[in-house]
Amino acid sequence: MPNSKPIAVIDIGSNSVRLVVYERLSRALTPVFNEKAMCGLGKSLASTGRLADEAIAQALRALRRFRRLAEQTGAVDLQVIATAAARDAENGAEFLTQAEAICGVPVELISGEREAHLSALGVISGIWKPDGMVGDLGGGSLELVEVSGHEVKPGLSLPLGGLRLRDASGKSLKKAEKLVREALDSADLPTGEMRDFYAVGGTWRALARMHMIQRGYPLHVMHGYVVPARDFVDFARNVQRADNDVLSGIEAVASERRPLLSYGAMVIEQIIRRLKPERVVMSALGVREGLLYERLSAEMRAHDPLLSAASELGTLRSRSPRHGAELMGWTDQLFALVDPGEDDDERRLRHAACLLADIGWRAHPDYRGEQSMSVIAHAAFIGIDHPGRAFLGLSAFYRHAGLVEDHLSPHIRELIGSRALQRARLLGAAMRVAYLISASMPGILPDVPIRTKDGYLILDLQRSGRGELASERVFNRLRALARLCGLQPECLS
């Protein structure tokens, strides 16, 4: 993006140390570099009370590399935070002094309550209108905090991280389960019944990745992956009972994280049994993104993250970003007439699809539909669920390929219902008309109204003196659009 000033965050966790460099501070953060080092700072904390010397040395080596990488990306701002292991260890302060000397900036040692708050802000920044409980499972601790819209309630931190449980239980799953039950029983947990549970943290993401593989899920995007809570309980029980080496999908999990899978499965099973949420929703955004979201102005926080991301991608890849904005207004006219039941969430998806409609124009014409759908469905968008991704991708596919589905994978259609599929077809057909009469250039669509009258869908090129744009090809596309609307076509030229 023009005038971008990269910013970087280093997160010193109990299991890993991670660097993420973002393109700029915005409502829709875009990572340009992401790397973690599995240092295991908290692996012996429960039994010794200290960070192991070997883990400290490993973490400091990673910090030296990460600072240099952040400088090489041109990051103008570096923030460093440390969590459970550093705050609970006897030698945590000594380690942080060395870390600050290497990073060249202060290290913020965040409390458990602040960690819970930042995790909640991360979920709010990435999930559209969240409502339920956020759980962030790290190597040393579990943070739980309730969210509703933009409201964050006071959270709590429990010593139930995977590394800590493994160490405190002497690698006994039975003892670990007892520790989990006791900690959750003593915690003041609000009811989450019939609400969502937002799962944050690498171990839970690894479990969800295995779940995706086992069910043959067609979209390998972690953020926004949803599992009915009852199904996830059954899956978590199977993970605890099975040998990691024979678990289906285990090869997709980093070897360093595999020993923690059973502990992570145990924690989420017990949480679900107590809170009784309706769904488990995976969030790829957590403390780091919450830290940056906290820095945004109130005005920026109020922006729609999906529309912000779609606008940025449209700016980078489309022939005219302004045309995408005009397409939003032009389709507003059409859908107000032919789909009066469209709700706010459907409208925002349609607007995002308009902003993204032209990002595939540089591809070979025969593959624009497939490539656009793939890019959109797998993009690093936030504020959207998987059915929404499918709608955006299918709209772009139909806009380029027409309504013939010979090259369309049937699996992507499995993610959305019949109404959303019909709306994607309708929007794609409308785009095919709009791009043919505008040549993808701005300033045309606002002067070319589309309306209905007496059973006809009327494209008015006459009013603006653009009758020369009429052609048999335009009429054929208008006819395809009218057929979807249950109307007859008419082109005034």
C-alpha cells in the first residue's frame, strides 16, 4: 500500500517466541513476515520455578535474529511483550533485562488480566460482532474473557497452559485432568450457553487443523473455522485417548507441538462441558493483534475490517478502485428491487464482493474466474466466516466465467446455503453487465440506471446519452441477469 510504514511485534511466550511484521497499522492488519522459534521457556517452570538456561539461550538467539529481521523489513515501530513464563519465573526479570538489551526497546511484561484483555481485543478485531467467551491457551497459562460486540468484561488467567500442565503432572494425563478440573471449578466462569467459544492459541489451532483434515474440509483457512461444540468434545476425547503417532492428520502439526495436543484437547473439552457454548470458532488473531487494535483511534476501530481489507486488495490489484465503489451503489439499486429481503450482513458481503470483483484482470482470460475465486477464498481476510468467503469467491467466479460451472469445484459450494449461492450467481451476472458497459472505468455506472417495470428489467443507456454502448453481447448478459430475477430484459439505447 502507498506510504506504508511497517510495524513489528515480538511475542515472548512460554512455548514460542514469535516475530510478526505487519504492512502498516490499520483496521485490517496484513502480515508481511511471520516466524516463530519453539524455545520452550516454560517447559520446566512448574517443577523448578525457573526458566531453563538452555531455553533462555535459545530465546535470546531468536531475539537477536528477530530484531535484525525487523530492521531489514524497515519496521518503524517495534513492540515486545512477554507473558506467563517470564512473569512467573524466579529468573524472569533477569531474562527480560537481557531481552531488552538485545531488542533495543522496553519489553512489556503483561499481567494475566491484561493478556486476557488483549486476546479479547484481538478477537474483536478479527471476528465480526463476536458474542461469547474468548479462551487463549498458551504454553504457560489459559486466559478466559467474555466479549459482546466491542465490550470486553474483566478476564482471568489460570495456570493451565500445555507446557505447565505437562510439567506439573509429571506427564500424566490423569493428573493433568485433575488439575484442569480443580482450576476450572474454582474459577468464576460466566455461562456461555448457546453462545460461541473463540479459541486462540497454537495448540488449539493445531487441533482444528487435524479436525479439518479428518473431515475433508475444502477450505484450509484457520481463521473463522467453526465446529459445533458437541462435535469438538468428541474429537478432543479421541485425541486424548489415541497415540499421537497414529492420529489422523498429525503430520500437519509441528513435531514440537505434538506432545501438547492431548493437554490442549483436555482443557478445551472441560471448558466446553462447563460453558456449554453452541460452537467453537477458531481465531488466528489474539494478543499481538489486540495490542495493535488498542492503538487505533475510536474512529478506526469502528471501521468494518472486511470492507477495509477488500478495499486495500482492490486498490492494489484492480484497474480502478473507484469503479469498485461505484459498483456497490449500482448493485444497491438492483438488489433493492429484486432482493428486498437482503439483510445488513448480506449487504456488507455484496459490497466486499464489488470491491474485489476486478482483482483477477491480469490473469489469462480462461482462468480469471478460478484464480479470482482461489485468491479471495484463501486471502488473509478478517471479519468474515467461511460461508462468507465462499460467497465472495463464487461471486468473482461467476463474474468472469459466467453461470457455467464446468470448472467450478463442487466442494466450495458445500460451504454455503442455496440462498447465498443464488445471490452469488445474481451478483456475478450483474457484474458481467456492469463491466461490459463500463470497460472497468469509473464515472459510467452512476449515469446508467437499472430498474424494473411491468415485469421487465430495464438497463437505461439512453438517459445519459450512452446508447452507443448497446450491443448484442450486452443484451445477452442482461437477459441472463433478468432470467435470474424472473423478469424480461429491456435495454434502452
